[in-house]
Amino acid sequence: MSHEIFMPALSSTMTEGKIVEWLKNPGDKVERGESVLVVESDKADMDVESFQDGYLAAVLMPAGSTAPVGETIGLIVENEDEIASVQEQNKGNQPEVSTSDKLELVSNKTEEKPVVQNENIKKEEQEVVLKSEKPVPSFNSDQINAATINVSSRIIASPRAKKLASQMGVDLAKVHGSGPHGRIQADDILKAKGQPVSIPWIGEGGSPASIPGSNLGVESKQETSGNSFGNPGETVQFNTLQKAVNKNMESSLDVPCFRVGYSISTDKLDNFYKKVKQNGVTMTALLVKAVAKTLKKHPQVNSSFSENGISYPENINIAVAVAMEDGGLITPVLKEPCNTDLFELSREWKDLVKRSRSKQLEPDEYSTGTFTLSNLGMFGVDRFDAILPPGTGAILAIASSKPTVVANSDGSISVKKIMQVNLTADHRVIYGADGASFLKDLAYLIENEPGTLVS
Amino acid sequence: MVNRTAIIKQPDKISFFNDVYKLQKEYQDGLILDKSNPSFIWIGEHQLCYTLGRGSNYDNLLFSLNDNKYDVFKIDRGGEVTCHMPGQLVTYLVLDLKNFNKDLNWYLRKIEDMIIKILGTFDIDCHSRKGLTGVWKENKKIASIGIGCKRWITINGFSINFDCELENFNKIIPCGIENCLMANMIDYNKNLNIQEVKRIVKKIIQEEFNFDFVSK
């Protein structure tokens, strides 16, 4: 399984970054947290680190080139024997590893000492720069063309699916598309390769795009059957996680909760999401960012009850409920989303979901939430309310965004996508007016300024 | 818990570039390992040397690297070649941007603003120029900036020309800008004392980043 290295956002205004130098060559071993390359923006440069242990399999953007924020610039694989296949698939994408690269590395190692270099090295450096001026396509177009020509009918596939197919060596002609009109989507490629689909069946969505058919007003076909942990007639013991959830839910019976709801128009948010989705941004990250930014203005809604009084946490940490396939649920926490840009936040979220499914989260990654989100939008529900987790003051239930006929204040009628959200709060610390004004500002942010969610 | 303590070093004598660079790296590694470790501020002067960022173009160096007369260092920072020498006030800040703003553009603009404040204290009215990071007095560059960053922990910082041999800049194309004119603080205010400028640099860093300074 290969993992992508993305062009990071070094600042909120940065749209693209320049790759100064690859500190590792394809084939090199990398450790989690080890610097793999250096990216520059203006007079500042930053080391980009690997998110996991493995091997640098491919350099997709050579030193000297610039890439848009969020673009895949390299690939890391977990096992040494995967390097060859990934390299084979990305042939033509990688800059040649020439002696000049090696010389550059040598000169780096001497950075602590006065650099003793000669004119030859200077020339080599120039070569590296010249070579890298050629733009490199981010996927191997030859492979895709070949696949497309092989069949008589046209193959329709999403750009991400095409890219994945070329990276993973999947023949698009042999893939069955699950999207509208048989369009091949990224998941289909992963399935074809026998890999787990990276998008969790819950915790992601909120966008109407994930409910095919709903735009036509027709009920979408339910392909998955409902969950059941036992057979008819059986009583199945709770697993540890289910027991923990039960305890938490029961403790909410001692909390005097109230609920307050709001209908938010998501047309602008959906348009913005379409633009940033290709850079790996998830709807969950967008919603978390919007909620965190609004909480910053409404610290009361981030507070919780304690014996000594109203407790105001130092941080804003957003927990997001994720159902586990074998029962129970877990709430991975995105810490301080206001201090993390949208792209990194999306990556953090994907990493958290992946590790929560394999039960590899550290306690502080699921128990430090100060506010919780629960999103069932992907199932098309029009509204629901959530139960308050212990130790926090509020939880927001997010339903699906649906085209709705809206009467406007000027008497006109229009169709807008409307998403209902519902806040459950502990009335001992958060009052109706606190919750209402929080929702009003959240709605304003989502309806009018989704672009500000980038940073 | 975030540690607001910053170790401050202000040597009076001229310091060798490499020693201070190593020291910065040590504090950067310290903060990478544990965020409760202190930040580090260094204010001083270097012997004559030239430094290049990791992405620097060697064409901007107008002398041969074989020429042993000059010390050249390639270091972890952005930007093109620059020059340090006695009479130039160099300031390094090793701090965790996660405690302030994870935004390198914000940090560069903040440093420009700080330098403008520092020079303003001595009645030298300077400005920044869009797209040309650094601080300028009319069309002359009076202060340069270069930052490196790992896991949002910064290294390097800025240098202000106080009263230095500006001819040394003629051996390079400073910051990659052709025909870039340089200026000294002393050109605009004859009654300056470098110790006084160091004191103000320290004061403004303390105010802007809200550090508790511990001298070392």
C-alpha cells in the first residue's frame, strides 16, 4: 500500500510551493517523523516529514519544481518489496537519479563545516536546476490512453480514479464503475486491487453528492444491509467498546439537556468543497473547521460543567463520532483545528479514521474532545439529535443537505440545499441564547464565507 | 504545558557562525523532542562569512568556492545568498510557531514589522516591499530575513546592517536581487551605539512574543 506525500501549506495565503531539495532518494528507508524533502515559500523553508515508517518509492515532482498545495509529490510504501512495483507504475514521472543528485547529497552532509566545493559541483547544481524546469505530469498519461484505446466504448473515470489506476497498475477497462452512469471512482480502483476502501462507511460525508439519486427526488437503492451483531433468537454480550459507550450514554441521563436547531444553506459550501476535494479535503474537516472557528467566538459553548463551576478548556478540540463496524463507536479528536490548515486537518482526519478502525488510537486522541460532532448526512437523514458525551457541554448533530424549496424574505421562491443541524447542550453551563447565537454564526460562516475555512 | 521561557544569549564578542548555527540546531531539536523545552534567542555579530539557503543559486556567488579567503556555509533556511560581518546585528529566533500561528507568511511579515519598529525607535523610518522580503530604507536594503522551519519550529532569523563594510556585499548578488543597494543604520543616525540597538531588539522580541527571558 503506498502513501502519498502532499505539498504542505506553509501559510494560509500559499497556493503553491517550490520543492527545494529531496533529502531522500527513491528506495531510501524513511522513519516516521524523518525529513524527506524541503519546501520553500518566499524566504522561509520547511522540512516535510514522513507520516510513517517505510521507503520512499517515488519522487513525482523533482527538486526545483513547484506544485499546488495538496498535490501528491511523492509516494511512500510500507515494505521494501513494494518499491519496484510502485516505481514501475510511475516510470516517466520520476526525475532520473543522476550523479548530480548524489553530489548534492554529499554537499549537504558537509553543511556543518565550511563548504569546500569546486567549480564542477557548481555546474552540477545548475544542471539539476535546469532539468527540473520541465513540468512533470502528475500521472502517467500513456498508460491511461492505452487502456482507453483497448475498448470500443469510452471509459468514464474520475481524475482521482485515473491517477490511482496509473499508480497502482490497474487496467481501467476491467474495472466496474459504481458511480453515476457507471463512472469509475477511486473506490472502484481500490476494490479492484483488493485494497480496503479508504473512506470509512461513516464519519465522512454530509454532502448530497454522496447520495446518488437524491437529486432526482427518488429514494436511493439501499445496497448495504443493516448491522447485526448476532443471529435471531440470540443474546450477544456487549463488547468492551459497546460497554464503554453504554456507560457514557447512561451518564447523560443526569444532565439537564436541551436542543436547538438551525437550517443552513450549503450551496456555497458545496461549491467550495468541490474545488478543494481534489486536494484531499474531506467534508468532515470542513465542518470541523467551521465549528472550531465559530467556537472560538463562543467560548461558552466550548465550556463544560464541573463541581467547582463552569470549566473553560484551554483548547478547542473537536471530537467526531465514528461508528465501528464491529459495534460501538469512537470519537477521534482533531486538536486545535483553528491552528491547522484545511489540508493538513483533512490528512490528520484520514489518519485518525484509519487508525481508529484498526484500534490504534492513543487515549489522548479520542478522549480530549471539548465539543463533539455527529454526522449522519451520508445516509440522507433530514434531522436527528445526539446524546451529550460526558465531560463536555455540547454536541452538534448534522443531517443531510437536501435541495429544498425555500421562501425568501422578498417573497420569491427558490431551491436551495438545506442542511439541518441540531445542538444538544448542558443547560447548567450553556443557555438557549448561547446555543442559538452559536448556530447563527456557524450558519453565517457556512452560508457566506466558506472560503475562509482554508486556514 | 507551553513553556514561555526563552534562553537569551547576547555575546559581546564576535561569534563564529558555525558555533551559533550548531547551538540553534540543538535548541530546535530540543523543541522538536519536547514542547516544554525553552525557546532560544541569540543576538550578536559574526565574523565575515557568506551563507546560502538550501535552494540558493550558486550563480549569485561572485567568487570561486576555491577561494579560501571566504567562509561559505550552506544552511537550513529559505532565500538566496547573504553575507554576515562585524558591525551587522544578527538575531536568531528558535521558537515554536504552533504557539503563535502556523503560518510562515505571517511569521515573515511579523519579523518585518518588528524590524521596522526597532529602526523606528532610532528615528529611522523604514518599510517593507511587496514580494521583496526584508526591510528597506527608500530603495536600499537595511535588513535581511531568512527562516528555516521543521515541525513549525523555526531556525535562523534576521540581520540588520548597523555599521558594516557594505563592500562585502559586492562579492555576491544579495538575496538574488541584481543591483541591490544596501544601507547601514549609522548612515541615517550618527549618534547610534550597537549595544543600545541590541537592547531594543531584545525588548521588542520580548513584547511581540511575550517571552520570559533567561540569560545564559
